[in-house]
Amino acid sequence: MDSFSQLWPILYKALLETVQMVSISIFFAVLLGLPLGILLYITQHPLLFRIKSLNSVLGWVMNIIRSFPFIILIVAIMPFATWLVNDSHGPVFASVALSIAAVPLFARLVESSFNGVKDGVIEACIAGGASIFLIVTDVLLPEAKKSITQAITLTIISIIAFSATAGVVGGGGVGDLAIRYGYYRYDTLTMIVTVVVLIIIVQIVQWVGDRLANRAEDK
Amino acid sequence: MSIKLESVSKTYQLKGRKVEALKETSLEIKSGEIFGLIGYSGAGKSTLVRLINLLEQPTTGSVTVAGEDLTKLTKHELRQKRQKIGMIFQQFNLIESKTVYENIEFVLKASKFDKKNRTARIKELLELVGLGDKAEIKSSNLSGGQKQRVGIARALANDPDILLCDEATSALDPDTTKSILKLLNRINKDLGITIIVITHEMEVIKEIADRVGVMSKGEILEMGHTYDVFSHPKHEITKDFVQEIYNFEVPNQFKATRENQVITIQFLSENAEENYLNKLYRNFDLNISILNGRIEYIKDQPLGFLMFQVTGKEEEINRLKSHIDQTNGIERVGYIG
């Protein structure tokens, strides 16, 4: 591409695709990853709901998903994704793989967020006769609010990075634009612009995330 | 409420090895008393106190609180029972992100305490522990003593019959310790709550414990009324604890001979000390010089120690010793000096 005016419509479309993929994926990452993270935490905690076998199976599944190189994950779950969204390409289709990759990542981050809560505090809550549900909702989550906010930020940024690969299934997005135009076609302008755009997006996400995290703590 | 531990023991599996944290122990704590457990760290007292609210499951034996065997309760029943057994901790264990008010509210939520009356209840509790004006302060901004007061308010929120104190003053300075102990004493007297204190500090035991058990290596070595246990200690560790408060030591350069000895006596009443000493000066042809003397109050009962050096003829020293042994309320202490 020779000029910015030619690039703009393509870039704009790619931006929308990125936003769409990230939004869908972070939604499911939190929706599924948060309960999974809680489950991972309480099933290993001797005072809460320790079930060693369940914890090992869960951890094992999470690790397997996280071991997959993202491009192979996309290919591997293609039939499932096609069945799920009734489509075989596009940003929504790509979001299935992105969500699957993001869920275990976020779940693990949530699990480790709770490690900041001292065992003694949990012991005091148990001694006070609180149920596990009350401890999770009224102690663990509020105490870990800051690090969970940071975990969301980190997951969003990871999804943005993963989404560059989503081009394989026609997912589109800014990262895909950089690879297809900038890399395969030696289009330096597109390459530079898309990389700059990605840098800006990541910076904004991080900045907003930090602000929210600090506010969560100050409350 | 009375607490009865029958042949309880606790064994952990640690890396395939069996660790006996608590040997088979039976113990009964009467309703309304303050029972102390003293021991050095690793003695098993933390494990023992956690059996009372089943934070630890006993490996063998039964735990009966107010006639109910806790090991037989369902999870739900156990939770309700725990609301009637308050507990406070060395590290206070408040929920850091919550205010003082919210920390107490948490246990009221746990017991489904009527929402409309919560504010009044919390206010009442904060008045009781002397923090009436601190409700809206975030708990991480409190001093150690204030945190423990919130811990006490939280532990009392659901009107417990029992309060367990796990090294509750060990992280506090001596003055704050005194004020917290005073508060615990008042709670025991005014509310009739049975209190179990575990500690490694003699200070705590002698201030508040009606009865005491001395623990070491997973067992209770001796147990009885606090004054009796510490005026007539049987085990080395108990003697160490007594020694800790009186802090009597024979001077380094002192060499005992038949004509030159150090004698330590204890007085079981307050005023006897001075008169008695005068009597000794008058009636014995010995040089008596005082090395150390101190009266401590063990649960409001005085226990005085006096250490002196005697020089003179051996027979005269022996006569002095047998005189001491025949006097009521005064005893020679073999283990100091």
C-alpha cells in the first residue's frame, strides 16, 4: 500500500475485528475462568474444599490446553468450533479458539490471585462458622480484587497477541493485518502502522487496567 | 459450656512420615473458667486448641462441647456450632480489605443474623472492646492492639459460650498485652464465657488462668489450679516457666561449699516475708545476705521468692534448713539455687 488513505479502511475493519475477538474471548475467559480458578483454589486448600483428585484432573486439563501452540489449538478444535458457531471462518469463529486458550490462562491467574489471602484469615472465617460460598464471595474475591483486575488486563493482552494467529481461520484483526500485508507482502508501511497500532492498544489496555486495579485497592 | 476431650490424639502424615502432634490426651474444661495451656512452640497446644472447634480433626477420640460430640455433626451443624465458639489469633487474621464494621458484619452474615439489628449489634460489640469510634476504619490501618480488639469483637459477635485464644497476645507489646488480658478477664466475668488460652508466655497464664496445663512434645505434663502448679512445679519445663518470671540465678562466681550455700525459699502468703527474715537473722548464728527477692501474683494470689546466701557452720545451716522446712507457708525451692 502506498498511502495511509488506502490503508485506513482495511485497518479500521481489522481494528473492529480485534475488538470483537477480544471482547468475546475475555467475556468467556472471565465467565468460565473465574469459577474454574475458584474451584482450583478451593479444591487444593485444606481448610476449604480439598478434593485432591478433582484438583489434579482440573490442573491437568488446564495444563494440557495451555501446552498447545495456539495455531495447533485452532486447527484441533476446528470441528467443535464449526459446530458451535455454525460457521467456519471469521472473527466469531476464531473467538472460540481464543476463548479456549484464554480460559485456563485466566483460571490459573485467578487461582494464584487468592494466594495473597493469608491462610490465617481463611482459618478465622472457618472458625467463625462461615460457609465456603460466603468465604469465596465475601472474602476471597474482595481481597483478590486488585490482582484479579490485573489478571484480566494480562489476559486481554495475551488474547490480542494470540489473535494475530487467528488470520489462519479468517479471523482478521490488526495482528493478522500485520502478518498478511506487512510480512508476506513486504509492505513496510502497513507493517509499521499495524505494529504501532498494536503497541498503542496494548499500552492503553495496560494503563486502564492499572488504573482500575489501583482503584480496586483503594476502595 | 463445658468442654470434654476424651482420648484425643492427632497424627499427621508428613512426606510419608508419621508425626505425632498430640499424644492421647483427655481433658475437661469447666463452664465459666479460664483454662490456660502453656508450652514452648511445637508442644502441640495449637493442635489441641484447634480440636475444640474441629479446625483439626482428631485422629482418635471425641470432642464434646456442651454435651454434643462435634465429630458426629454434619457440616452444616458444625458451622452453627462454630458460631458459638469464638476464636482469636496471634496474627489477628482480620480481613484486610474490610473496615472494622465489615469484619464483624462478616460473622453476622455467617450466622444469618437479622439484618436490621446488625448495626446495633456491631456498635454494642465495639463499645465492649473499647473501639466505639473506629467502625469505619479499614482494618489494615489499625495498631496491633486495636486489631486484636476487633478480633475479640468479631469472636463475640454471635454470643459464643466459649472463646479460644491462640497466642492472642504474643504479637503485642507488654502494655497492650496487659490491656487485652484485662479485657479477656472482664469478658469472662461479665459474660460468663469459658475461655481457653494457649500461650508460651507466663505473663498471660499468671494474669488470667484459673487452671493451667503445661504441655511439651504433644502431651500435657501436669495440670491443675494455676497457683498450685506453679508453686509446686513437678516437671523441668514447668520449673523453667516459673524461673522465667522470677528470673533468679545464682551468681556466676559463687561456689557452694558446706559452709557457704545459696538457699531459695518461697512464701505462699504476702506479709510473711519480712517478718520471717528478721526471725532468721535473730535466731541463727549465720551470715545471711539477700541475693534476690520478688513477689508475683498468680491469678491474684501472691507467690514470693527469696534467694539468700548463708555462710557459717554447717550444722547451723542445716538447722536453718530444717527450721524452714517446718514452717507453714514457707518452702525451700530445690530447683533454683
